[in-house]
Amino acid sequence: MTFLTAAVILNGIVLAWLSWSAYFSYQITKVARQRNVKIEQLRGTIIHLDEVLTMSARMAAATGDLKWEERYRQYEPQLDSAIKEAIATVPQAHTGNTAAKTDAANMKLVDMENRAFELVRQDRLDEARSLFFSSEYKTQKRVYAEGMRRFANILDISSREMLKEEQRRAYRNITLAVAATVILLIGWLFVLRTMHSWRNALLESHDKLEARVGQRTRALKASEMKFRTLYDSSRDAIMILTPEEGFLGGNSAAIKLFGCQNEGEFTSCTPADLSPEHQPDGFLSTVKAEEMMVIAMEKGSHFFEWTHKRMDGSEFFATVLLTQMELEGKNYLQATVRDITEQKRAAETLQAAKEAAEVANRAKSDFLASMSHEIRTPMNAIIGMTELVLDTKLEPSQREYLEMVGESADSLLTIINGILDFSKIEAGKLDLEKTIFGFRERVGDVMKSVALRAHDKGLELACRIAPDIPDALLGDPIRLGQIILNLAGNAVKFTEEGEVVLEVNCESRTDRQVVLHFSVRDTGIGISEDKLAMIFEAFTQADPSTTRKHGGTGLGLAITSRLVGLMDGRIWAESQINQGSVFHFTARFTLPIGGLPDTPRIGPAGVRGTRVLIVDDNATNRIILEEMTRNWGMQPTTVENAHEAISTLRQSQSVETRVALVLSDVNMPEVDGLTLTKWIRQDPVLADTKVIILTSGARPGDMKRCDELQVAAHLMKPVKQSELLGAIEMSLGVAVPEDEQVEAYPGEPKESLPPLHILLAEDSLVNQKLAIGLMKKKGHSVRVANNGKEAIAALASQQFDVVLMDVEMPEMDGLEATAVIRVKERQTGEHIPIIAMTAHAMKGDRERCLEAGMDGYVSKPIRVKQLFETLESVLQERRP
């Protein structure tokens, strides 16, 4: 009984142990089967995704189509996730460092493929394709492939080892079960049942594995179909070829581009069939095509232009990209062809238009040069002869008529100069000079030239320059004066009453440069707001109806605007109808090193501290004069009429603050400046007060009254600072009068020219008479030569002091004649002064004359002062 009980207990224990062992083995085998299926699935997924990413990157570099990048971005995270999951599935002891190296190589490949996509987005396809053929990419690809091969082997080995381990355990359990079956039949039956379940599980695992493989195969076919769809839908012609076999395939765009019926007809053609016999450079298409394919095979890719031929014989221009590719261990070339016939035609049309524009521009310049010469030649006679006749005794009516002729000729010359200036600016041939000049003196001179017109209309003309503006500037004083003259002249032209004021302020300043802000304000007719935007356009005026009243070509503001632009500034206007306008412009100037003083000259000690009374009914003038005198250290007091002036003068005497100087306007309402001066002279206490008269226009008898009233100076408005300071110093006895100074006034000849024997080379009879009249009037003798040959002959037979040489003459022009004269002088060692006297006044004409060997240049129409100043200058340089 005890034995039986023990046997039963033992059998129960064996049965329990056998049951537990069988169940545990079943569970382990089930897990192993699931792991094996998952590992095989991950392996297939990794291989598939790697192929998809590599193909997408290569196709993007080959075609430049960024749709491939979208596909790449879609599958890249899946590959990365699959690799990480596979690494986590296999025990670290099995993988070692293979998994880490494979993952690192994959990251480097992804980085390089991302760089390739960036190059494609920048349209740098050659560099993108070169990246895939680089040694670095191939190395990483090789490391990755080797790692994947090893990793796949590790996966297989790991799977088999784990399966074998589980099988060993299962067989051990079976052995125990068989042994137990001898003791207990139930144990055998349980083990057999367990073995049967294992077999079914293995068969099920095999079926699932086969299903996974089939699924992966279908996915690969779907991927291939998608690639084929992109290949066929590309707008560029894409074809596969080898140098030996020719075309192996082409997409629908290629078949359509070359006019083939189908892909079979296309692949039956050779590259020679789809190209003309010769390329545009003269090379045979067959020979050059072989060279292009060899280059692509060696470098990995090659891009070039090519002339193709369709099946119907028509030719077209195209770009070709040959890219080397490897499929199933064999090298191929992928050719991507794009038709650029329209781009070529557009480029040729653009080039033809450019050449036509250049020809038209040259014709325009030649026309302007010719017109300038042709117009200036008769203008020279008109102006010159008018000046000659005006120097003779004439009746008043005759003088009036001739003065009107001279004014009209000057107006016409101004219009011609404006048109020429505008054409130079439009052609980009107007360059600004860079010279050091006195800013206040230059602005004052320009405003003086406008004064007579302003005063004739009864306008008040004023100029205010801020004290902080440097006086020495580096720039183009001539063009600056042209801008100011144009704006101030326009203001006077369109203003019937009131005032015109120029103000200059410092907008910004550095150690080397200063930007000045100019404004010209008037009280004229104004400009409507809708016209302000167009007044700076060429040949445009604010109101066409003003042309008949005020005249003008509409070029002045256009030229001014462009000159301001050349000075690195801007110009704009503000205006209200019937209330006036304000024209603003800025200009940038360089500050010279060691130039003129930065501020106006301060008077000597006799001027500083002097009390001065300023009398003017115009508030703007009072402000300007007060600012000037205060800047010189004087003590100004301002009043607006003669009654206040007398009262102030008498009060100053009573409190022992005597006013030493009075600056008075002449034209004031009720009591004018000369009457005020008379009151001062009649008052015994004030009689010795110095008075300087400022006038807006000369009235008959004013100068005589000034002398009678002992006026210290009589100055024309707007008065320059240097002019006013000189008059103040003179009146206070702290300066030497000009007629007592030793040196002559700057700009005037120090001595007159002696009688000269002049050779005039001129083919125009009118200009000959004009020059002879001018020269004989000054006591000079003239011999005429009608062309350059006669001038050379005259110089060979007679001695002359100077030659006045026209440039454009028949038989031999002035430049050729000058060259011949200079060659002969090299043998004799002599040198006769030659002055160009020509109607050529375009940019570069003066330089051409001087380069030809001439000593001076005077443009027609001839101005007498300019001509004799040039003569004096040239002859002074030749004197010992």
C-alpha cells in the first residue's frame, strides 16, 4: 500500500513535471516562430526600402525632378525604423559592432543623399550626379552593403541557433516523455500530442513566411510600376543606351520628341539616325557622339548642347545629360534630352535687338555730334557778328533790335546745350568733375546771374547758407551751378510777385563727406498735385499752356534730376496752386584735406564787436543779413522800415551804444533806402554813420545819389558773403580799397596782348569775316587758310604767333593738319601755339583736340571774352 501510494505520488509528480515541461517548450517554440517571422519580415523590408531610397536619389539627380525627393522623404523614416527594430530584435552578443557600423554607414548615405537633393534644388545637377559617383559615396555604399550582408547572415544564424536551441529543448522533453511513457502511458500520449502541435505550428509558420515573401514581391512590383510611371510621365526625353548597342529604351517623351511611332521604332534607330551629319562646329555627329559618351563613362556624367534630327528630317537644338548607371552588373548610359529651340530663337532675337539698339545709339550720338556742329557754325556767325555790330555806333532802335537778336541767339544756344546735356546723360557719357571749390562763392555767383531777371520783375531774390556748412568742397561746381541756376531760374520765370529764396542746410556730415540739402522757394503760380510726379520727365511741363507764355523745352528739370542723381542725391517738389512751390534736392560732396577754411572768413578785430543796423522790409533778407553779420562777430539789430531805423539810431546815441554801420535796402515802401541815408546825413549826430546800400535793381540816378550821399558801397542783391564782408571792411577802414591793391582782380589779364600775327584755318566765309573782325578790332593781323593743307603751306612760308584751327574742313581737317605740323616741328625744335576753334562741343571733343597736339580749345559759337582769355593763357605758357 505504501509502495502503491509512493508509485502513485511518483507518477503524479512525473506527470506534472512532464505536463509543465511540454507546455513550457510549446510556449518557447511559439515565441521563436514569431521572432523568426518578424526577423524575416524586417530583413525583406530593409532591402526593399534601401533600393527605393537609392533609386529615388539617383533619379532626382538624373532628371532634376523633385518629385523623387518626395518619394525619398516618404520612405526614409520607414527604413530607419526597420533597421532599429531589427537591431533590437537580435541579441547584442550575436550582432557585435556590425549593427552599429551598418547604421552609421546608413546615416552617412542619408546625409550625402540629402546634399544631393539640395544641389538639385539649386539646379546644380552636375554636382548632384557627381556626388553619387564620388569615392566617398561608393565607400559608404560598400560599407553599408557589406554590413547588411553580415547583418542578414547574423539574422539567419541567430534565427537558426535559437530554433535549434528550442528544438534541442523540445527533443529533450520528448526523450523524457518517452522515458516517462514507459512508466506512464498518459505521459507518452501527452508528448505525442505536443509533438503533433509543434509540427502544425511549424507548418503554419512556413505558410506565413511564404505569404510574407509573396507580399514583398508584390510591393517590389508596385514600386517598379511607380518608377515606370514617373519615367514615362517626365516632360524630358529619357532614354537608355550603350555605346555598343545604341538605344535600348526610351520614355514616351523621347518617342514623341523624335517623331517615332512607338518604342520599337525608336530602339531600332542608332544615335547617328537621330543627328544630322555634322554638328554646328563642323565635327561629324558620329565621331563627336562617341567622344561625349566616353567622357560620360569616365566622369560619371556629361552635359552638353546637341543638334538632333527627327524622323521627318527636321532639326532642333537640345541639351543632353549623359549619366552613367549600373544595372545587374552592367554599365549603361541614361540620356536626358530637352528641346531648347525656342530658347535659342529667343536668345538670337534678343542679341539682334541688342545689336540694333547699339547701332541706333551710335547713330543717335553721331547725329547729335553732327547737329551740334552744324547748328553751332551758323550760331557762331549770328552771335559774333551781332557783338561786332553792337560795338559800333548805332541808332537806339538798331541797338534794340540787335540786342533782341543777341538774346534770341543766347536762348537758342541754351536750348541746344540743354538737348546735348540730356543726350550725354541718357547715353551715360556725362562725368562729373572732382575739383576743390569755394561753396559760398560759387552759390553766390550763380544767384547773381539770376538777379537781373528777378529784379526786372520786381521780385525779392535771397540766398541763405547755414553757418555750419563747410566752405571748401570737392565736387563739380559747374554742374552744381547748373542745377541751382535751373531751379532758381524756373522760380523767377513762374513768379510774378513776391520772392524767390534759396536755402542750403547741412543734412549729414562725416569726417570725409557732407550731404547738403538745397531748397528753392517761390511765391509763384504753383503746380497741381497730379502734375508733380511728371515734371521731372523729359520734354514735359506741368501745364502745356505755359509753353506759349513762359517758353522752354521741358528738359531743364529732367537734366537737373539726372545731375542730382549723379551727385548721389535726390530731388522732389512741394507745391500749391497760386501759393508757390518749393523744390528740394540733396547732393553729396567730399571734404578735401587741407583745402579752404571750413567757415567763412572772420573779419579782423576792427569788424568784430561792431554794432550794425539792418534795414529791410523783407523778413527773409533781414534773417539772412543778421545771420551773416553775427557769424562774423558783429552785433546786428534789425528793423523793417526807415522810421524805425532813425529811431533806433538816435536811441543808440543816447545810451552810448553807437551804431557804426547801416545796411539798408533801397526799394522799401513809403521811405526808400536813399531817403533814409539822406535823413542820416542831415542829422548832425548821425551824419558820420557809414551806410551800405543793398538794391534789387538799378534805378536811374541811384548811383549819382549814392555818390552825393557818401554811400560807402552799393551792392546788388542777393549779396555774396565775401562781397558784403569786403564792403564792410572797406567802409570801416580795415581793408585796402581794390583800386589801391597791387595785384589785379583774379580772372582778369594782368596785361593786354601785344599785336599778334595770326593764322586762321577756317573754311566758312562767314566765320572768316567774324574772326578777322574780332582780331583786327584788337589790333591783330590775320591771314586766312581755307583748309588744313593751306594752313601747312602758310606756316612753311611765313612766321605766325598763333594758329586758330577749325577742326572740320575739306581736303584736310584740323586734327590731321595739327599732326603734320607737330611732326615737322620735331625736326626743327620749334613749337607754334595752335588753338582749336570748332563747333564740335560733344563729350571728348576737347580731349581729342588736345591729344592731337593742340594747345587750347574754344567751342563755337565763339565768345569774345573766352577766346581772348584762351589766347592769353596759351601765349603766357609759351613765353620765357
